[in-house]
Amino acid sequence: MSALLEVSHLVKHFTRDAGLFRAGTRVTAVDDVSFAIDEGETFGLVGESGSGKTTTGRCLLRLIEPSSGEVRFRGENVIDFPKRRLRDARRDMQIVFQDPYSSLNPRMRARAIVEEPLVIHKLGARAERDARVAELFRLVGLNPAHLDRYPHQFSGGQRQRIGLARALALNPSFVILDEPVSALDVSVQAQVVNLLMDLQEQLRLTYLFIAHDLRLVEHVCSRVAVMFLGKIVEMGPTASLFAAPQHPYTKALLSAIPVPDPDAPRRRILLDPASVNRNAALREVAAGHFAAI
Amino acid sequence: MSAVNDVSFEIHAGETLGIVGESGSGKSVTALSIMRLVQPPGRIAGGRLMFKGRDLLTLDDRDMQRVRGAGISLIFQEPATALNPVFRVGDQIAETLLVHRRATRREARTRAIELLRAVRITDPDARVRDYPHQLSGGMRQRVLIAMALACQPSLVIADEPTTALDVTIQAQILDLLREMKSALNLSLLLITHDLGVIAETADRVAVMYAGRIVETGPVREIFRRPGHPYTRALLASMPGGQPGQRLRAIVGSVPLLDDLPPGCAFNPRCPDRFDPCTTAPPPDYAAGPAQTAKCYLHDPASRAAPRTTHSAPGTS
């Protein structure tokens, strides 16, 4: 297996302009983040709100322009691409957003939503596009008879399937899943997770799975990176990282997961901020398992 | 359309009852009904609501106002919107004391600081003067808990108290609620969609589906021997087991309240469905020594019916 995507020293600053009563400030949302994703794997990016995981995902597609760093996709640095080249590259790199309620245009029929990427990239004649849209609908487990419905006529799980059909329209090899099931009902989450796993196998997809649900990440990801205050503090094979977390933040995070078992032993580990060395670099603590300690 | 239908449960002194359900299952409406805070045109169409021997549905507005806050209090889901952004948090805590306890301003201020300290807010003397936006989400939720505890209620209703919070903060808030409950001998009604939160916090559980309580029982029984196929399927669908394996998903989706299927609302998704399920909504049957389930599988009269296996429901 070779790396499909290599991220090196990615940085994103946000500046807050000086206001009437305050000086301008600079926030480093993503702070020197490096990781690589192998072809065909599901790479998990976990962290709490404000940790920078969503910003990282968006920087990879340049939906947010990173401040510095490299994003190599199939060996080429996406950050250097001029506009037109970037648009072509995005055919191969897609994203599914968290909220299926706000990420679909309520005034567009499902057909138009799924077809839009094909239209933008001028792919196929009308009839071919129609056939492709119906095929995509079936692929994600929706009934093509419902293509002319509007988003509000679908349930949350079905809407997320529409978002997925749209992301897959251009046959991408890499898909960023940004909290793909967290807005869904518990009983529907498993359906969508299964669909994602089936599609990965069928279409040989590579996923970046951004999530805060650690139980789910443990289930679907082959490797995981843990973000804390803009930095990756720990990264490694899922089994190794969950079994033997090394960084104080990872330990606290894993111990906080509520276990759906009343008899499970609970040992809460609290994060002692003093125990975090903000300047520590990632070092290998076990095979392929790195921690900034 | 009924958002909540024929819901009955009891909470004992010092007990935590967890109500678990998905969106639209009626768990929040149940909470609002207890406080008689259902917004018109919604209304409580019938039933009894006994609190310490009095039926709250028969109280006039003034008496009900006394119960709210002083007898029963409510912690809302969204700490960002439940606090008033233009008042200092100390004043918002003090307000409940001024209203319900006729405390003087000075007493109320002192008590507000005490309460902030009780909910583990560091430097409460300074924080009492903060506005909500100056506090983090976890701190705001602590302030809301302090407000809920201000008048020493005997029952606290917490509606998704940790849903908007990160998991490490969630753990702290759940620990705090548990401590407060035992320190003050409170009864706690905890409403959540998260089975993990239920497992960690509740003594007894009520599982809601499509406006009804479909199963009740002690937390251990519910997780070990779920009596209702919905509870069973929900537990089975959780991630866990062999990584990378398909999850045991429940087919279909939650029905809309104005379009419920005939009979048991879960029957179109139920792997154990048999003849009676589509005829009428099932009543409560005993599913264990302290467990009830609204499911014909537990009807003693239909013992002859094939008791289907506990295996996974069909996958999608």
C-alpha cells in the first residue's frame, strides 16, 4: 500500500481583525499537522470541538486555504494548483458534510442535487447524466422513483445518502467524511455506517473519517490521529492506540467515553494541563504508533 | 396528533430514571409536560401527574409556579441559549431565589456564590459577575445546574444535559450530576438519546419510541436482557464487537407521529413481528421481575407464538 494523500506541516491561522475595543488576534487552528493516508484505508481524525479537525479536512480540499504546508495527493502538491487544475483535482477528492439538513439546497430536487457535479464538470449528455443519477441513487440505497422529491421529503438518513450520492457522482477515489452520522438518529446511524463500508469495498474508496464518536471511530478506522488544540498529539493503528493510549489527552478522552454497559468498570482519567508538553514532537512509541510525549 | 401517548412512569425519591429515545420519540415533550410548560397549541389532553401526593394537573398557575423551581426544576439541553446573554450569571441564579425564596439581594448573591462553588466552578466570587458568553460550554452547563439546584428541589429534570458538550466535559457534568444527586438526595429524570450516558447514570430506564414508553426496567436488566425488540435492536446496532464488521442496523426509519403504522409503532422494523403486532398497540406486559415491555412476545396468552431468536434484525 502506498500513500494516496500526504499532509506535511499544514498550518492554518485565522486572524480576528482589531475591533473598536480589542486588538487584532491570531488563532492557530491547525498547527503543524502532518499525516499520510494509504490507498483504501479509513483514516480517523478525532478531537473535540475547536481541536482543528474540521479545519484540517477543509484545508485538504482547499475549501479553506491553508496558511502554509503541503497536501500531496498522488504525489502532487494540491496547494500549488492553479484554480482550473484544482477544480479537476476535486473530481477525485470529495467531502460529505455532517448535517444533511443544511448541506442540501432545500429548493433543489434530489435529482438536481446529485446531478450538479456532473453539470459543473460538463460530463455526459442529458440522457447519460440521467442514467448516472439513477445509478447513483440505487448505489446509495435510494429509490430512483423518488428523484424528483425535495430534501424535506426525505428522512435524515436518506438525506445523508443523497449527500453521499452527490459526493460519489464524479467517481472520486478519496472522500472526506466530516461527522457523517452524528446528526442522525441512533437507529439509523448503523445503516449509513454499513453503507459507507460497503461503498468503500465496492468502489475502492479511501476515507478520511472526521468524528467525535470514538466508539464508531474504533469500529471503522484502520488508523487514527488525535487532535488537541490544533496539533496531532497521537497517531497510530486504531487497535494499538485504543488499547494503549500514550498521550495524557488521549488517555483522558478515551476514559470519558460513556460505555453502554452498566457493569463496565469506570476509571475516569482527568486531563492535567500541566502534564501536556505543548512542544513535544511526535515520536514512535510502538510500531507505527506515535505520541507527542 | 399525539406527541406522547399513554405514558406512565414513576420516579422514587433519590432515584435516577433515564428516559432514552430518538428524535420525535416524545421524551422532551414528556419533560415539558411534567413542568406544565407545553406551548400552545400543544396541550396535555389527559392523565395524572402526581408529585409528592398532589396532582400537578389540578394546580392553578400560582401553585404550579411554586412547584417549578422549588419542587421540580429543569436543566435544558443547550447551555448557550438557556441562559440570558444580557444578565450576569450570578443575577440569573439569584433570580430564582428572589422569586421562590423571597431572599434579600445580599442573601441571594451569597447563595449564588455558594452554588457556583458547589458545582465546582473555580473562583466563584469572580465568576458570579461574568456574563454567559465569558464562560465555556461546560461552565455554562454548570451554571444551569447551579440554577436548577438553587431552591433545593426534590426532582431535577435534565433534558439532554450533555448533548452539546464534548465527551471529556460530558463526563465531568455526568459525574457532577451524580454527586449532586447523592449529596442532596435528589430524584433525577435524565433524558437522553445516548445509551452510554444511560448506562453510566440511570438506576432505572424507560425506553420511548414514537410517543410511547415501550419498555421500563432496572438499568442492568434493560442492558442484559432487553425485553422489547426495539431496545434489543438499538443495543445490537451500537458499534463494538469486531472492528470493520458491518453493524447490525435496524431497517427503516423512525415513523412520523402523524403517520404511525397500525398496531405496534415498531412493527414495520421489527424482526420478531407476528400476527397480533399489526392489530392494536400492545399494552404493558411483564418482561421480568421489575421489567415491563409493550410487546406481544410477552403476552402470556400468545406463548404458543414462535418466540423468535434474539439474533440481529435484517440489515439494510
